[in-house]
Amino acid sequence: MVGCAYVVIRLVACVCVFVVKMSATLTKQPAKNVSKSNTGATGAAGASGAPPVIPLASPLMGKKKKPFLGMPAPLGYVPGLGRGATGFTTRSDIGPARDANDPVDDRHAPPGKRTVGDQMKKNQEEDEEDLNDTNYDEFNGYAGSLFSSGPYEKDDEEADAIYSALDKRMDERRKERRELREKEEIEKYRMERPKIQQQFSDLKRKLAEVSEEEWLSIPEVGDARNKRQRNPRYEKLTPVPDSFFSKHLQTGEKHTSVDPLKGLGGLNTPYPGSMTPGLMTPGTGDLDMRKIGQARNTLMDMRLSQVSDSVSGQTVVDPKGYLTDLNSMIPTHGGDISDIKKARLLLKSVRETNPHHPPAWIASARLEEVTGKLQVARNLIMKGTEMCPKSEDVWLEAARLQPGDTAKAVVAQAVRHLPQSVRIYIRAAELETDVRGKKKVLRKALENVSKSVRLWKAAVELEEQEDARIMLSRAVECCPTSVELWLALARLETYENARRVLNKARENIPTDRHIWITAAKLEEANGNTQMVDKIIERAITSLRANGVEINREQWIQDAEECDKAGSVATCQAVIRAVVGIGIEEEDCKHTWMEDSDSCVAHGALECARAIYAHALQVFPSKKSVWLRAAYFEKNNGTRESLETLLQKAVAHCPKAEVLWLMGAKSKWLAEDVPAARSILALAFQANPNSEEIWLAAVKLESENNEYERARRLLAKARSSAPTARVFMKSVKLEWVLGNIEAAQELCTEALKHYEDFPKLWMMKGQIEEQCDNTDKAREAYNQGLKKCPQSVALWQLTSRLEERVGQLTRARAILEKARLKNPQGPELWLESVRLEYRSGLKNIANTLMAKALQECPNSGILWAEAVFLEARPQRKTKSVDALKKCEHDPYVLLAVAKLFWSERKITKAREWFLRTVKIDPDLGDAWALFYKFELQHGTEAQQEEVRKRCENTEPRHGELWCAESKHVLNWQKKTVEILAQVASKIKNTF
């Protein structure tokens, strides 16, 4: 019922719309006709100037005219339909009658539409409505429209628009409530049936607590297939030997003939074993092995002929080297044949369009050259010389492509067309094989082009010294603005003549600095060093007068070149003249230090020395400048230059203790002990009660076996300048000399004054351990931990003591307590990991390492240890993670070097060792491992280089290094001896 009501309402709406339209049309039409008639009458009257003409009455116009006459019929109007006068259809309207099996007019119709019957059936199916139950709805009825088969007219469209507007308006009124209801229903549905993603959300949140170690420890998904499916056995094909065929041919010989009595005459098909020409020996059943070998050779020849080089005309291929021939066939042009054809056509079009364009001819010739058609390339380029006779590039390309004698003829022809071309003359000289011919060509060229510096230089290079000097004299006349020619002439002349030449050069070229620098070098070479500074000063003045800007960087580069050439005075003069140009006063020190480092990096040591000298003149009381200059002399100078500089330094900075100590150490290394003592005495006068100087004096005496003097010095230091370090050195001296009781007394006395100095507690515990007093050592360590809970080394010593006596549980407890006191201490975490590893509990060690990396993610020492806790296949991945976290940490770099060493990648390992000792030269472990590596894989020179660098650096830190260097038995050993000792104790267990 609802569906029927909907259809009735829609019909009424259509009728209403049609009525409204018709009424509007009928009301508008009369006015329009009237206006047209009035307009026409007015126009006629206006045109003739007469009054308007009134139409005459007619008997036919007695009735009123219908308003719709002359109008177009409305849509859907059928004439006579209202009074029942419907039209009829004849055969001429619909065409001749056709059978259902007749083909349609479209010859390319698809299957199912190729006959008239097929098309009629298709049209009937489209017209029929789908009245199936599945197409019926209780509210809307059948899907679709009742009038779907009728025409869709304009009034239908307007009715649909009205209904759409009504539906939209009604929908907006209930939109908010509907959306709210739908949202509640969706939420209720989601609560009853949550997604899988929501069901696992709590577990996914817990993934944030999973460490990287635990994630990596998750096993990979295995292959659940059985062994036969995982490893399928492929079909194996074994070639059958010839003997197999021969044997079976003989056994089956009785089946190879046919009895003629059986009436099968005419069966002439040869069977194996019969008289068959070819592979069988006539009259026997044996296989002819010789013919099989011939057949194999023939087959191989056929296959090789297929891969022969058809381009070069090769018809015979070496069977042994045919792969090499195949490699030679690979085109070198980098493109396929279609690209070459396209390029050839394109270049041909360019040549034909613009035949006087030189690049087109050059490109065409090079294309043919690349594809191997050298003669075609030569022909093209020669044609290009005809079309472009004034192009230098075309002639040079032609000379390059032609062989020797032909190239000379081409160049001669080019000279006739381009007599002023320098490049063609140079090419002609290069084509000559003997020096005499080259000279002849170049001299002929200089007759035509006398202003070319390039030709003069090429000609002078071929001459002897005297002839070159004569030619250069003429060259500077022809090319007076060439600095190179002037300088070359000055180098060949005598001292006096060179000075005149340079003076003339300055007159002709007053804006070039190289002439002035060459003049200064000339004076220095002849011993007039006092003139060098004057010449450089005049150069700066003259160049500024001529409007030349003084570029400081260029002048410093020139000074570096003078330094490398051996002109030290000129180098220093240039530095003094330009080092302060263009720099603000507050930036001078920083800029000069950078300049000196740059000069050292470039190998210009005299330039760096001159910069330091100038900086010390400007800043004579700057301790940092003196220190950098002293380190420069120590690394790059001699001992005399270092001592001279240090004497000046302590005179200007007497309060700088480090300068006094460097001077004393230099004298001590030179085995001049009295001079070292005198320097320290002067240092005492300038810095009374200085701890560093007291300790340096004690070290000097103890290293020279003057133990009594060292004791007296320490006693004076304890009375006049008592410090914790002084007491520590006093205890250490008695300890290493074997006076254990005196050492213990001094240590007890020191702890009364400095109980918060952890090294004193450590020394006390170690002395007790040395005397096998474990309880007293434990007591000393425990007392020290109460006073110094932040000392990591003290916690480590306590834990190791418990481990040595077998108390692993107590050692773990001590380390856990230490971590609570020092939560961000990577050394304590590392000690805990190593304790478990030494106990054989590798799983616990790995777990502790994962926690340690969470607490200290940027600790290089932990990452380095974590790399070698992994199994060998995972070490590389772990090292990559370590480098991402700690890219410039020396422990990580050292671990990577050890990793490459374990994989026998010698070159890479050496590179990483060098990088490690460069980043942290004070790390003794890196030097020891590097030296051990060179002992196994390096040469004597490489080993010596590592020893020298380590000796100059004097490293003081490192776990392995400190264990040896601070041992009481090694207190007098040099750096090289400790290096060898540490390297000998390193074992390749990684």
C-alpha cells in the first residue's frame, strides 16, 4: 500500500507540473505576438514617413485566432491522439520483414548479437521487469521504477529535483539524532565485539618495557616443513656411456630383423644393428666410436659458428678462447643498436639542416668511432672540414682520427685555413716524432703568432739553457705581460741580470705579487737576507698603491710554497707582513692559532714557527700561546729550539709551572740532571711551595736513584706544602723501595689528615693484600668506602678482593650497593658483568649487560664489552649499534678494530687502530693492542712507528696499561718497556 501511495503521489506531481507549464505558456504567447505585430507596424511607418496602416477586415478573421498556432509542439505531443485519430505504420516505415536467423547489418557484431533473433531477444530481456522475490522490498516494493521503460523527460527531472529537495530537508531535521544513535550503536557493537588490535593493546603497551637484548633474543620462526620438503632432491641426470649403447645393441640384435616368410614384404625401415649407413659399422652390430667423435666435433663447430663475430667478418673461432672473443664483442658505447640508429638519424638531420654547424660533424664522427666504424668517422670529419673550414675543433678532430702521415697533411691544410690558431700549431708539433721537427714547427708558428705565451713556453722547453735564455729574451719583448716568461728568464740569468729582469717585469706588470716574492727569494739565495723584509714591505706598499687588494690567504699559500722550496727567510718575511692584515684585534689569537695548525697540516713548519713567533711578540704574557709553541717545538723541532723557547717562556710567564716542568724534563731526557735541578731550583724561587714542582723534583731524584735526596725533598714538602698528593707520593716511594712498615706508618699518618682522599685507602688496602692480610685489607677498603662512597675504583678493589677469596655472593652484593650509590657508573656495571662472566654465568652476564646499556646508553666502554659478549655472527651487528650510539668513543673504535683483527681484515683493522689512537692518544690499551697487532701482521718499520708514537705520547690511562705501569715492580720502567710488557700479556681470545 505504501508503495502504491508513493506512485500516485508522483503521478499527481507530474500532472501538476505539466499544467503549470502549459498555463504559463498560454499566458505569455499572446503578448509576445502582439508586441511583434506592433513593432513591425511601427517600423514600416517609420520607414515610409506615412501614418500607420490599419489592416482591413476579412470574413475569415471573424473568429479569434488560436494562441498556440505557429508554436512548436510540446514534448511528448502526438497529433490526433486526443480525438482518437492515431497514426498507422506501413512496411516502408519499419523496413522489410526479416527472418529470426537472418544476419544483422553489422558484420563485426559480437557473438550473441549476429542475428536478428538474438537482438530481438536481447531487447525483450531489457524491457522486461525483474519480478523475482529477491528484488522485492516490503516498504519500497520492487526495485527500480514502474516507468523505467518510458522516456525520461524534463518534467520527470523537475519532479525528481523537488523530491530530492524534500528528502534532503527531512534528512537534515533528523540528522543529529540519527548520527548520535548510530555512534552509540557502533560503540556498543565495538564493546561487544572488539577488534583483534584492541584485544592485544595491553600487550602492545608492554612492548615498551622489552629491552633490545630481549627483543634480539627472540628465536626466529623456523621452517615447519619436513626435511624432504625443505631439501628437495633435484633430478640428477648422468650421461650414459657409449659402452652401454654398444652392449645393449648386441644383446638386442635378434630383434633387429624381420622374417620374410611372415609376409611383411616392403618393410625397409632400418633397425639398430641392421645394415644402416651412418654410426654403425657395416655388417656388424658394433657402434662406430670414431664417427661419434666426428659428430660431436661437428656439433661443437656449429655451436661456435653461431657465436662468431659477424661484424668484423670472423668466420673461425678458437674453441679454447671463444669466451674471450665473446667479451670482445661487448659494445663499448653503452647503448643498444636502436639507440645508435636513432642517434645516427638525428645527427644526419642536424647535418642536413645546418651543414655549417661544427659540433654536428664532430658528434657524428665520434658516434661512428665509438661503434667501431673508424673509416666512416674519418670520411664524415673530412667532409666536415670542407663544410666548416674555419672551425678549429673540426680540424683538430680530423687530425686526431687520421693516422700519422695523413694527420700531418690534415694539420698542414688546417694551418692554411687558420694561420693564427695556436692549438693547431701545438697539435702539429705533437705529431712530429723528433725534436728537430718540433722546433721547426714551433718556430714557424711563432713567426705567425708571436704573441702566444703557450707557443713560447712550448718552444723554450725544447731548447738548451743558453738558447732558451735567448728565446726568453725575445719572448718577454713579444709578451711583456706574461709573468711566467719573466720569471723563467730571471731563473736563467745571472744574479745581476736577474735583478734587472725582475725590475723590468715590475715596470711592465706592477700588479703581480709573484715578481716581488721571486725578487725576495733571489736576494735570499744570494745571501742578502736583510733585503728580504724590505722587498716584501715594498711589495705590500706598491701593490696597494696600484689598487691591488692584499688577500691574506693567498699570501700565506705563497709563504708555504716558499717554505717547501727552502726559502725560509722569504717565508718568514711574508708571514710577518701579512699575518695581521684584515683581522680584528679580539680575533687575532684564535685566528693565528688556526693558521699555525693549518701550516703544520700542510707541512709548512717554518710558516707555523713564524706565526708562533709573531703571536708571542704580540701576546708575550699569554701562557696558552707559549704552551702551544712549546708543544709545536717538542713535536716538530729540536731539543735546542725547545729549550730556547722555554727559557723565553719562563722569563715572560714565571708563574706557569708547566713551562718550568717542560724545561726540566727536556734536560732530564737529555741526561743533563744538574741542569734539570737548576731549572727546578729557579722554579722553586718563582713558585714557592708549589706541589707540582716539589713532586717533579722528587721524581727527578728517584728516577736517578737518588732515593735519600727524594726522601728529604718529600719530608720538606710534607712540612712546608702538605697535600694529599705529597703524602701519597711519600707512601708510594717507601712502598716501591720495599719499606712496607714505613709506608704503612706514612699512610696512617696521611689518613689522619686526608681521610677523604680515596687513593690513600686504596694504597693501604693493596699493601695489606701484598702482605696477605686479607682481613686488614677488607677493613681498610670498608673504611674507605664509608669515607669515599663515590670512589668507583675503591668499590672495584673491594669486590675483587671478595672474588679472590671465593665470596662471589658478597662480591655481587658489594657491586649492587655500589650501583645504588653511583647509579650512572658504567665501570661498576662493567665490573658486575665481568664478575658473572668469570663465574661462568654467561646468561646472567648478558642480562646485566642489557640492563647496563639501558642505564648508560651512551657508555662506550659498555658497548665495547657488549660486542664481544655476543656470538661471532652477531658481533658485526652489535658493533654497528655501538657506533650509532658512541661514534667517537675510543673504546668502541678499539672494539671495532679488534673485530676486524679477529676476522683477519688486516687493512681495515689498521685503519681503525690509527683512528683510535688519534682520537684518544692517552689510552694506553689502544697503543698496546695496536703494537700487538703490528707484531703479528706488520713490518719492522710499522712496529717502530707505533713504538715511537707511543713514546712521544706517553699514555697514562687504560685498564691493562695502568695494571702494569702502576705495579710496584714496574715503577722505574720507561714507556716503551711498559708497551712491550702489556702487549706480551694480551692474548687473542676475541
